[in-house]
Amino acid sequence: MTGRGRVERTDTLVIGGGQAGLATSYWLTKAGIDHIVVDRRDRLGGGWNDRWDEFCLVLPNFTLLMPGMPYDGDDPDGFMPRDDVLKYLSRYASQVNPSVRLATNVNRLAAENGGLVAYTSGTTFQARNVVLATGPYPRPRIPAAAEKISADIQQLHTNDYRRPTQLADGAVLVVGTGQSGAQIAEELHRAGREVHLSVSKKPAAPRRYRGRDLGWWLLSIHQHGAEVGVEMKLQSPAARFDGNPILSGQGGGHSIDLRQLGREGVRLYGRLESADGTTVRFTDDLAERLVFAETQFDKTQRRLFDAYIAAAKIDAPPDDRPAPSDSAVPATSTELDLAAAGIGSVVWATGYQLDFGWVDLPVFDEWGYPRHARGVTTQPGLYAVGLPWLHSVASSVFVGAGADAAHIVEHIAARNAS
């Protein structure tokens, strides 16, 4: 339903109260541009509200670089817990002090009467400019196979997972080994749960390389790589949605070795292919999937880091990663009876998908991604921030959202002045 009873007018409407929306508000305030920030949740913080209880930042605290308030704590090399991330964003919002409308879900955005109109269940917002800042995690992706699993089995997406005790008694099947799936499987295993894990084709990575945390190299190349001719580049439009390397910020930060989890008793399988009642079936390619995870860093990021070290003339120690202990493939199968295995719950760690179906404007490509030039879309007055590879590899995280927000606010100011 769309509401027309109450109307609010503003120069710029920012849809989304996470890091990208708040960074945009910061620059709009600096530019003296009247604006409102709306968010469907009942508190600011965006997708960080949807992470599980024990989640920690995967990149070190020194990458918290919100404009006007970079990390100023006493543990720059640590990995901030979820609740502290939300406190950081709350403190940032208090500093920016935007005009906010929480628990306000925009269900239609359209162009009308020379401007843009956002409809919610209670208010209609009329704006000259609108910024899409809903982030890369608006809608959980759950495979069709989920509908075929017996109703006796509890199912939830990582978006709704909070803690091991939330799950039904018995063993757990985790489907997917991106960052969330690998970390949740490890958490459940540490909690004493029997874990079955369906392995995705996602890259693993070392926590540290040549004397530095992986995040240090990524930040340095993002900030200074262009100066020495070494940059991270998007290989194809579809690559915008590739998963991040498997890492954890838990316990001071560490890498996650899927093969080691298998040695410790986690049951590993290929990709979940189909389901019928309490029976699920997997692809017969676990070995290839493990090799893929273990080799991608050396094929991609290691080469990039080494090129940057050489070009920037950085005195870094040699690669001292220990050699893999073994390459044995854990015992597996292509079929699993959930009931017979005592599995009471399935956690879908199958990622997210963009969801701009509520934007009634012809600005999206075949992937549902806005057509744009650094956040300036093809629709006059419509902008986007906080999306994967909007401008750089860092566009969807703390490091890059602020610079992208500054760019679109410059465009908004110039548009308003024309």
C-alpha cells in the first residue's frame, strides 16, 4: 500500500541508514543541503543489525574510515564486535545529526511532476534528489530447494541467524561457505554442534601475508596503488557479486581452513543440488571445490600484493605461510538423509541479491544494478551509494563509501545550483 495522506518535502531523500546513507548525510550537511534519511528498520546501522551475535568485523578496525570520524580507539589492529560496530555508527549519527525517519519502508519510488516521489505506508516524500543507500544485502537469496525440505526441519537464512541456541536440537546443515557460512559453521562446531557443511566455490585467504594483515594490503592498494600503477580492477560486470575471501575477525582474526574443519569432524559436501522431504543431494565435486578455495589467493590477490610491494618499494618479509598439512579429501557423499543424520535445522548461507523492484524507474541493467557513472544514475536526480564495485572494490564497505558519497553530493550541489 502507498500512502498519500501525509506529505513531506525535502531537497534530497536518502533511502537507507547504514554506513553509506550516513556518509551521504555527512556530506549533504557539509554542503548545507536539506535532506531526510529514511530506513525500514527501527534503528540506524543498516545491515549490521542483521549480523549474528558473535560476528566481528572481518577487516581490522583501522579500516573504519567514516568521513569526519575515522576509528580513534585503542585497538586499531583488532576486529570490532557487531554491537560495537553499531555503537560506532550510532555515535557517528549523533555527530552528523541527520533528520531521520525510522521504521519507514519505501515501497515505491517514481518520477512525478519534475521531481521524485517516494511512497511509504504512511508518508509520501517529495524530493528533487534521491539517494539509494540500501546497501548490498537487502534481500536474502534462498534456493528453490528450500521449499522441498520437510516442514519438520527448521530453516533460516544467515540474515536471521543469531546464535547456536536459536537452532533446533540436533545436528545442523550449513549450506554455503562464503564469509558468513564458513564463520557460522565454525561457530556451531566450537559450540559442540555436529555440523554438516555444503561447500561453495568461494576463495579462502590467509589472515596475514608478508608481515601484514590482509586488510592492510587491501587498504594500502586502494589508497595508494594508483600512484605506483597497481590497482584492483573489476574483471567483468558479473564479478561485482563475487564473494569475499573466507576470513574471520573472531578471536583476534584468523583464516578458516575448510579442510581442517573436515579433519575436526565437520562433514563436508559439494553444492546442494536438490531436496525432497528429508533427503538432500549434493554435487560430486567436493575435491575440486576445496582446491578452488585453497588456490584462488595465489592466483589473484597474492600477485596483486607482490606487484604492489615491488612497485612501491616496500620492505616486506618473504611469504612465510606454512605449507598445507595435507590434501586429503574428507569422507563425503552425494546424498544425505537429514532425519537419519539427526539434523534438526538448515542454515542457508547462500548470500543476498539486490532488490530494487520498488524503484519504478528504467535505470537498471540485466543484473538489477543501477546504470550509473560513479553513483550518478541515468535518471536525473537519482543517485546510488554503497553498492559493490560502484566505483572501486571498497565502495560497499567503510573504506570507500565516504568518498563515493562525497562525489554524488558534489553532483547534487552542482545540479541544485544549475
